[in-house]
Amino acid sequence: MTEEHQPRRDEDQKEFAEEQASLFKITLAPLIWAAHFAACYGLVAVTCAKGWDIDAVRFGLLVASGAALCGIGWVGLTAWRQWNVAQTGDFVNRGGRAEDRHHFLGHAAFLLSIISLIGVVFVSLPLVLIGGCQ
Amino acid sequence: MLGGAVVLWLLVNGAFYYLSRVRTGEFDQRYARHILIGGGIVLPVVVLTALLVWGLSILPDPRRPGDGLVVRVTGEQWWWRVEYWPEGADAPVLTANEIRLPVGQRTEIHLTSDKVIHSFWIPALGGKMDMFPGRETMISLLPEKSGTYRGQCAEFCGASHAWMAFAAVVMEPADFDRWLASEAADAVPPSTDAAARGERLFRSEGCGACHAVRGTENIGQVGPDLTHVGSRQTLGAGRLKVTIDDLSTWISHTDVLKPEVKMPTYDLELDQLSDLAAYLEGLK
């Protein structure tokens, strides 16, 4: 029995090694969102409490927001390419094959990058609409 | 806001009813996808974005500078010490347990506290703002409609926290100016025999050690200023009405009406109580 399963485990390990990049990609967009969130809330709170130059911090955070949106956009684009829905028109990753899992990871990373994009836009809105520390 | 909530409620429940009762059976994938993406992603994002933009646009309002009048409120256990500082005033007009504001003008409310943290809240006019001992916080309010609103301490501050309320009266600017002028004046002398007896009782019972009645020898600062207590809408910081009956009840049952309150219960004869109440009720 052990001998029969041996090649299977090797396959799993091989697949996992191949999909490491995909697994990393899944977390990347939410991580950018989290970092942007922490930077915005932390920096604005400290700046307003200490009386530092809010305009400079605001400008820096707006640039950071642009960079975060570009980063998430890039993750989303590569995830979209990995998810083969454009070629197949199939929204559901049914099969249990390695290829299906590969597509599914792209699918999940794409959806996560959409919600991260919305999150970053929402967190950035006060920077645009509220100028200072009021 | 309520209209929007009703529309959304009807939309969501209408969709639920339609899809579960009217149009049952298997759906075309394309159709289902449109419903899911449109109703589950696009619509919430659009609605939430619009609400967020609107919310952010009004967020700075309570921090805007006022139009001149400053009302300084100190949270006490369990009442409100109130000072009115009209623009350019050297000294405040002192009162208690009632906030009056001119309609259509932004008034700065400067908040502090005596011993514990309280929170100043008039739900109809704006958000809450905490009051800290040794610190001053500020909220500015712009009432748009005249009327009487309820204010309430919104931070647990001890046994009688729930009984720490006040009336917030929003008045036409001219009425407000007249009211402030009369509030700044000294107390009127007692106009009836009962009130005159009550005034003597007020002195002999030592009420003036804690309460001020401006224009008399009573200058205590421990409890609320009573110079115009008869013109207020509530007694004991929102606890009772300012009637002779309620005043008598208050003086003879302070600990029942407001647990752990500093003011002792006075064990007076009924006619003495009604004399004292008549004096206080007459302090218009």
C-alpha cells in the first residue's frame, strides 16, 4: 500500500512546489491592502497628535495609495491571466486536476485583488475628501 | 436616509420573494451571474461608496469653529454645570442642567468634567463627545430646527448615570438673546408669602452652602446654580418637572430619585416643603 501511494505524494509535493507562487499571489493583494490601511491610519493619527505637517503626510499617502492600487492591479491582472475564464468561458473550476487547481488559485487571487482594490479606494477617500486633521 | 433604507429593504426582500417563490427552477448561468455580480458586488459597492463620500463630507462639521457663542459645559456627578460665553464676554452667564442654542448658528460647546469621564450627547443635533477631568474637548453644533430635544450623558459615570440628562432648547436667535439677558440677571425676589417663607427656609436650612442664587447671599458652588431654576424645563438633570409637587418630592427624596447623589434628603414638614418649593418654582 505504501508503495502505491509513494508516487502520489511526490506528485503532491511537486505540485505544491509549483503552486507556491500562486499561493503567494493569493495573499499579496490583501497584504498590500493591510499595509496601506495600517500606514494611513497610523501615520495620520500620529501626525495629527504630534502636530506634524499633515499636507506632506497626505501627499505621501496619496502617492502610496496610487502605488498600492498599481500593485493590486498588477496582481489582479496576472491572476486574471492565470484564471482561464476568458478562454473557456467556464466560471467554475470543477475538476480535481492540478491544472484546475492552478486556475482556481488564479480565480481566488483575482477576486481577492478586486476586494483589496475597493478596500484601498475606501481607505484613501478621506485623504482626498478631508484635507487636514479636523 | 430612511427612504433609502426602505428602498433597499424592498429591493432585497422583493428579489428574495421573486427568486424563491415566483421564478423557481433552474436559472440560465448568464442570468444568475448578472444577478450575483450586479446585486452582490456592483450595487453594494456603488451604494457604500456614495454613503462613504457623503459621510466624509459631513465628518469635519462638529470640529468647525462656531459663529461666536461658546457654551462651556462641565460634567458633574450627576448634573451639568453650564456657562454661556457670548462673543466678547468677560464673564459667563452661569446656569445648569439645560442647554439653549440659537437656531441657524453654529455654537461651540467646550466640554470638561469634574471627577469622572462623562459624555455629552444630544442625539437630534449631533454625535457624542467625551468629557474628561482636566482636559477640554469641543463639539460644535448647528441646530436647524427650533424645538426641545433630549440630551443625555452617554458614558457610564456612576450610580445615577442614567439620570444624568438635560433638555436642549433650540430657539430663534432673537428669543435666545432675550432669554440669555434674563438668565444673566439676578434672581427675582419672592412674590408670595409662601415663597418668602421658602426663601427664609432656604437660608436657614443652609441650601446656599451648595447652591447659588445670584443676587442673594447664597453663593454655594457645589450643586447646580438655582438663580432661574423655575424657568427650566426639568429638575435634577432631567429627573423631574419643575413644578411645586416635583420640587417637594425632590427635596424630600433625593437619594431615592438619584442614588448616591451628594444632596441630602431634607426631612421637613409638608407645609415647609411646599413653601420651599414655591420659592424655587418662583425663581423664573
